[in-house]
Amino acid sequence: MNINQKTFLAIGLALVIVIFLFWGIVRPLAFEIKETSALVKDRNEKLAIFKNTDQEYLEQLENEYNTIKENLELIKNGFLSINEAVDFFIELESIALSTFNDLEIEARDFPIFDIYLLGDFPNLMRFLGWLENSNYLLNTEFLQIRRITEQDVILGVSTFSVGDVKSVIRIRNYTEDKIYEENLKTN
């Protein structure tokens, strides 16, 4: 073999070796790199989605926290201090007067007390509406409404007319002092 043939043979052999190396080593490495980059891209997209979801969730939690914080202030303000009980009863009397009801309050076991109302039915509903919409935390435990009969008027039991109503409402008023005492008992 002459030198030219040896050179071409060496170049051809080197070319075959390079092709086998490319086919056996470089091509699988390129394929592995392509798969890994696709996996990394997919994971980055999922992380971006999780980041957006987490951000939206954190914003939602912050909004809920602000709402709860506002409501907590309303609740704290709704607890009646035992020192303010007289003012509360005076307010009840003024509401009864403005709704044209006669009012008696019996508070033997404060913060549970009974209200006796005498008036017509629409005025009773206005008084109950005030109780429901008041800033105080109240729980109506008992409500009895009885229509005044002709016999009640004849016997002088009532100064109102036939058809008016006589009501008894038992209310629990939540007081901050009572909550404090209950917390002391549980701790």
C-alpha cells in the first residue's frame, strides 16, 4: 500500500471512529440533555404555577385576616361591661319608649334578664328589630307573646286595648367580665 492509500485509509478509519463515537456517545448525551432540559422546563412551569397559586392564597388569607380583624373589633365592642349595665338598661327603656311599648326589666341573674313589654304587635317587632341589630352581643333564650284579651282590659290588668300584645323576652347579654371569668376557670 502506498502512502496515499494509507492516508485515505487512516482518514476513513478516523472518520468511522468519529461517526461511531458520535453515534454511541454524543448522540445519547445530546438526547439525555434534551430530556433533562424538557424536565427542568416542565418543573419551572409547575413552580411558576405554584408560586402564583401560593401568592393568590396568601392574598386571600390576608383579605380574610383583615375581615376577621374588623369583625373581631365589632365583637370586642359588643361585649357589655358590667359597669355599663345601667346605661344598657336605660338604652332599652328609651328604645321601648320610642317604639311605644311599656317596659319592665327584671335582672335577678345578670347577664341573663327578662324584659316584659306591653304594646301593639308592630311596635313589638320594631323593638325586637332593635335588639337584633344592636351592637351588643345578645342571645334571646325565651320569647313569649300573648294577645291581650277583653277580659284583661275589663279586669284592669292592662291599660292597653284588646288586640295588643304582652311579651316576655329572656335575654342573655354577653359581658366581657363573664368571658374573663370563664377563661380563668378553663385555664
